Amino acid sequence: MGGMSSDNVHGLVLALSSSVFIGSSFIIKKKGLMKAGATGTRAGSGGYSYLKEPWWWAGMVSMIIGEVANFAAYAYAPAILVTPLGALSMIISAVLAHYFLDERLHIFGVVGCALCLVGSTTIVLHAPQETQVSSVKEVWFFATEPGFLVYALIVLVFVGILIYRYVPLYGGTHLIIYVGICSLMGSLTVMCVKAVGIAMKLSFSGSNQFVYFQTWFFTVLLIVFVLMQLNYLNKALDTFNTAVISPVYYVMFTSLTILASMIMFKNWDHQNASQIVTELGGFVTIFSGTFLLHKTKDMGTPAMELPKLSNATTRSPNQSPRRPEP
């Protein structure tokens, strides 16, 4: 762990635990969605029959545990270090989907996952330290500066366009629509998580932050954004291959969250050109992995099984064909 502070170590351990639970939750929830879709209206078609399915609720419990751990991680470590560790949930989800959902991941998909991991590692190793904040009022100050307000407005406009214009037309055929909504809202969610996490951490330490209206404002936004993400994530899981959703969601969410963190906390102000170029190289690597996963997703589906030959017609490869008897 080198020269990492104890807070950063705690944050990284919590982030790794979070990835295990969240990666598993994708598979468990997908099982529930499949069972619910077999007897009722699918979530991708606007149905909510999955709410009666125990498998879906088990997946929700796993995701909640993971999100709580992730929530705590942001209170200890900067977003620039915590967010890229979501790559682990992508790998766990892809492996479990291979074994439990029969969603075969082609060799090029494996390479795509590897590229995503390499790019994420590059970003983590060369990422700047986030500006340390000791009060929710400091987060409010950063969030109300013109740069971040413009970013938040752009995100909300894009999400509105995607929901009201493109979801009805392309939601069921283009993965990027549902995942884009989740990722864009996720970048704002993380900033709210950071604010509420810091408020809770300081409150447990004896400095009550819930006397400030800013804490409650961030809390309300956090609840709204999370519910929105869950709704569209369910639609994505019910419509597309889990092994493809996980890495694409990871790449977009990570990229937008780091961008939001850079704008809000101005991390790039303390970096030189070589560090910034290295980080951009990491982004290019994970984008390449995403492209590879997209282009080969259909190659991951299992081939149709041929009918098994009966014993009477089965012969060894070295056996010459029998001539028909007269």
C-alpha cells in the first residue's frame, strides 16, 4: 500500500468489498427479472412484476450492501481512487453470467475486459489526490461554483432528451440509451454521496453536519438520483446481455464521475502535462475495451446445439463409413 494514508486504505477495502456485492447483484437481479418476465410483463416493456420475485429482492439486498460499502468508501477516499475500482464488479458480473446465465463471453470480450482493467489501473496510479474537505459547507461551495453548475445543467438536459426523445424510439435496441441515463445521473449521484458521506463521518466524530440545510439538500438529491438509476438499470438488465452491460456501464460511469470530480474539485490544477496525458491514455484504453465488447457481443451467445447422434449412427473419427447393405 506504500505511502497511502489509513483513510485511503479503509476506502479502498470498502470499495473492493462493494464491487463483489454489486457485481453479484447484477446476476441475481437478472435471474429475478427472467423469472418475472416468464409469468408477467417484462421490465423492459414497462412491467413491474419483478417486485414479486424473491430473486430480484435478493439481488437488491446484495446491491444495497455493496452501495453502502461504496458510500462509506467515498467518505474515506477520493472519488478519483474509489470509482475506477468498479472494474472488479464488471469482471465478477461477466464471470458469473458465464456460469449462471449462460451468457457466453467471447475471447474478444475477455480482451475487452482486460483493456478496461488496464486503463482503469493506469488512471488510478496516475490520478491526482482529491481536494480534502472537512465540512459539508465546503462541498456546497464547490458544487455552486459556475463550472460545476454548467456541468450539472448539461447532464440534466442530456438525461431529459434521452428519456423523452430516445428511450421510446431506441431504448429497446440501443444499449447506450439506458446505460447513458444511469451513467450521467451517476456522476451527479457520486458528488451527493461524497457530501452526505462526509456529513455522516463528521457527525459520528462529534461535529453534527445535519444542522445545515445543505446536508438535507444533498440527501434528497441522492435519493432521487438513485431511484432514477435503479429504474433504468432494471430496463437495461432485462433487455441486454449482462456481460456487456457491466463493462459499458463501468466505463461510462467511471469516466463521467472522474470528469465531474475534476470539474468540482479542480484536481487537474495540481498536475503536470505528462500526468494528464497518461490519464488520457488510460481513458483511451478503456474506451477501446468498450468498443471491442460492443462489436463482439453477439459472438458471445451460445451456438445452437446439434441433435445428438444415436449409438447406431455414432462412429469414431478413424472408422471408415459403412456401405449400405443391399
